[in-house]
Amino acid sequence: MSKLIEIIKSLLPTFKSQHDIEEAFLSEASDVSDLERRMRLIDSDAREAARSLVYGTMMP
């Protein structure tokens, strides 16, 4: 049975989580200032995504 599971897993594409994508992006930084800039980009993207959400009856 485990052989069948291995075959199925090999056929399915692997998906990276958002955390893994962000970690890879941050690890490509060339120096501290580049790392800080990348961190700000990730934070601002998260804020923009949260801003578009509707919480209860409040509209942005």
C-alpha cells in the first residue's frame, strides 16, 4: 500500500506555503538593508490584503 501512496505523491505537484515562499524571498537578500526592504514589502503586502477584507458590517 505504501508503494501506491508514494506513486500518487510523486504525481501530484508540490505546493509551497506562503511562509516558505516568504522565507525563500528573504533568504535571497544580499545585505541587511536589502533584508529590511524585503521585510517591509512583505509587511505592506499583508496590510494591503487585510485592508480589502470586510470585518462584520464595517467597510474599509
